[in-house]
Amino acid sequence: MLVTIQKITNSLVEATESYEVKTFKELGITEKMIEDYIRKNIGDILEDETLLIVGQQVRNIAKGRNDLVAVDENGCLVLIEIKRDLIDISRRTEPLEFQSIRYASSCATIKSPEELVSVMFEQYVQNNSSINDGTTSAHEQALEQLLRFLETNQALQTFNNKQRIMLFAAEYDQQALSAFAWLIDAGVDISLYTITPYEAEKNENILLDIVKILPLGNSEDFYVSLVPSNIKPESRISRRIKPKMPQLMKWGIIKKDDTLSIKGRTSSEATIVSDKEVSYQGNKMKYNEWGQKVTGWSTINIYEWALLEKEGQTLTLAEWREKKIEEENQNS
């Protein structure tokens, strides 16, 4: 439930503008529109992932179509499927979980980067002018981008040793959720996201609520243990939920006007503007957008790739964060 509120002096009141949950069908939004939105904004949606999108609407030999296919930092092929509303899923003759596994199994047949380029990435580069500069053939550009991505992430030797599945839908039926939960427990790498649209009452704005619902951590990770009254409770920082840029700035790890660079990339320096933006080549942009622009990747885990020099050391933001977490936990 989303509630729109306003702050008036020292109290909260209901806002005059409200949002109502809708189906994508009611809003006239097609599955293709959702797919394109996720493809273009995947860096914001999956900010903790490092991915290179290599295919869209890829047809397999059984005449099925994979919505999006990506490669992650470990060389795994990632099948990204988008379903619109629950009613669309229920009308399918094949259960969603079976379709997902069938599509992932077709990706498992790809044995080399060269084969991936021929099967899908060459066509994806050909169809997308933003990654096709026209200086060489689409095949050459695709192969160069893919090999550089794999080499930079040290994933050439592990290319497609494993496949992953990501699903986005407004809702899932209970049978599908049960089946996916069982598959996850059995070791299949599947992530489920809900993507719920809310329509503004007084204008055409649409609010999208994107939430990862599976897999979740062990429920015991969220339990608060009872301790004897004479023992001071610990206030340890969880390693499961990592602090983001606002907390890094609050801690003093990053500061306005600090310089960041992308690991292994020359001329990648950017200046920190705020906890949301950097300045790169005279333009303000989000941290992930900067990383994407420098590397050419679809999305990047900026914490693992952004370098910061301070105190005589050059470490990634993730490494500086871990040091601070250790320090905070030792002092708690």
C-alpha cells in the first residue's frame, strides 16, 4: 500500500494528490513497453548487478522468444523474462516456471563467446545504434565488447558455466511462487521481482514499485534475539543489506569534490557532486550512469568498480565500506 502524505508544520496529513494501483492493461501499457523500459533503465533497477545485455526477443529453435538475455560478471547467461499482469500469466497454456526453465535450458547450449555473438549479440548490436558506432561490422563490435567484458571481469574461463533467471511481473499466482521457491531451494538461480503500477489521480504520472520478492534471506536473519537484562545488546551492522551512497557520505567515506575512477579504465575520472550524482566530462549524471558510460556495459555494480584514493590507499567503494563496517562493529 502506498499512501501519499504532506508534512505541515509538525504533523503529517493526507496529500491532495493520490495514487491508485492499476493493472498495466488498464493503463494501456504493453509487455513490449515494459520490456523496453527495463532494458533502458536496468542500471537503476538492478544497481547491485554488473550486466551486459546481449539479446532482445531472441528466438530459439522451439520458436519461443527470450525477452532479454544478459551476461553477468561471472560469465553466466542471465535470462530476463517480463510478464505483464496476472491475467496474462493465467491465460498461458504453459506454466510460467516451465517456460522459464525451458528458455534457460536453450541458453545452456551456447558453448563459447563467439557462438553467443553469432546467435544473438551481433543482431542486438546491429539493431541498437547507441552501441553500434558503424566503424566496424556488428559482429566485430559485438565480439570485442563481449570479450572485453569477460576479460575485465575475469570470466572467460567460467563463460556460461551456469545460467540465471530473472522474472518481472505485476503479480504471480501461488502455484508459481511455490514452484519457484522450491527451485531456488534446490539450487536453481532464480530471482523474482514484482513491478506494480500506480496511477496519479490528477495527472498522467505513473509510479512503478519494483520489489524483489524471491529469493529472500533466511527468515532467521531478521529475528531479534532476547538477551539477559545485564548484557548490553550489540548494534552490529548487517552484512546482508549493504549501506548505499547516502550512508557512505554520512560516514565521510566519500565527500563532495572527491575524485572517483573506474577500475582498469583510463580517463574515467569523475567528481562527486552529491550522494546521487557525479560530474563526468562536464555532465552531471547518476553514479551507475557514469559507470555504464565509461564501460559500455548495460549496468554496473558501482561499489565494486569505483576506486577512491584516500589515506594513502586506493580501494573500491565496496572495500572502503567493508572497512567502515568492521570499524563500526568493533566499536559497538
